[in-house]
Amino acid sequence: MTNQPQTTEVFDEERLSIYFPEGLIGLAEWQSFFFITRPTGKPFHLLQAADNGRISLIVIDPKYIVADYEIRLDKADARALDNSGELNTIQSNRSHIDIYCILSVQAEPFNVTANLLGPIVINWQTGLGRQIVLSDSNYNPRHFVTGKSVAQPSVKG
């Protein structure tokens, strides 16, 4: 069964319904989300739990952090997303599949990190999403974006 994403516009923001059959890592009970885009907020988006409006995650296309970021979907991930295409490397700017990473913001001391190891993949044709864990990767789950200046591990592209 295909879940076509539904779009609504509220106060100049676009909300797309996304269904994560297995939830997100650590948040398995929340499966239905709104992907919220505000024209003035790009490149940042919100992934907001449909059942609890207080649960929101800031997400961003990882190309804004690592220009050559790419992942490879295994067969199980591709099946879960109803991806009928070939299992090629997935990069930013595809036609119907997008990759996002979750940003974590810490107030004291101010730090922003991106989870490049556990990206969220969304198939816009089916309205299905999946968070995957890159098992054979040098990407970091706490890649510093701003704040604390720490040497970053090399990034495998």
C-alpha cells in the first residue's frame, strides 16, 4: 500500500505527511510526522510528530554540512521505502528520494551537531520515511556544525 504525502499550507509553511513504519531510532512509538518547510527558514526543516506537537526535530540536507555526502541503501532499506529504482549510491538532489540529518542543539555551552551516521531518508512518491544506520561508514553521529572546535574524523564519501 502506498502512502501518498499530503500537503497543507499554514502561515506560509508547507507541511507534508511522512510515515515512518518503524519510527525513528529511540522514538519507535512515533511513526507519523509532518515535514515542515518555511520559506524563510531554509535550509532548515522541522520533522514534527503528528501525535505530539511538542516533539520536533530540526533536520537539514547533509550537503550543507558535507558537500559530497552520500549513502548506499541496502535491499531491506530500499524495500522499506518502496524504492523501485536500483540500489545505487544516493546523493543529495535526487528526484523523489531525499536525505536529511538530525541536528542537535545544546545551549550551554552552545554547540550544534549533526547526526551524519543515522540519516533520515524520505521517499516523496510514497510518503514513507526511514532512519538508517550506516554500518560501514566514517561519518560521525555528532559531527560539529558550530560551537566547540574539535578536529573532525575524515569523512568517507
